[in-house]
Amino acid sequence: MVDIQANPATSIQVRNAVWTPRQCFLEPEEAARRFHEYETAHPKTAARLLDSMGQNHDGTDDDRVRMMDEIPMVSFGSAG
């Protein structure tokens, strides 16, 4: 496993777009909010993702925050 804090990604490619990312670990509250948005938009895929990681939550915001405290979430954005 690569430690992105010690060795940050130098580039990310999605389809034909390549960029140097700005990356940071999200606080559990922000990660929980973003995951809830993802779950709302993609419920089946989110359920499969959680299942593949052996994770779950009871559907409350507090339990999503607890879960995200156990699963660090990284945000990748454009550096410039």
C-alpha cells in the first residue's frame, strides 16, 4: 500500500484528461456528507462498495461519520 502523505500522486488520468492533483484527507464529517451524496445518486453501487470493504452504517449521519472515521477518504482535485 502506498502512503499518499509520504508519496503523493504526481498525476491522475481519467479517460484522456491527465492532471497533477491536489490531494488531502477529508475530515470524517465532510467525508460522510460526500458519501451520503454518492449513496443518494448511486445507491446500488454504494452498497456494493461498502460490502466489498466489509463496511456498513445504520443510515444516520452520525453513523456515517463513525464509518468515515474508520475509512479515510481522500479528495483529489486540480492543483491549479
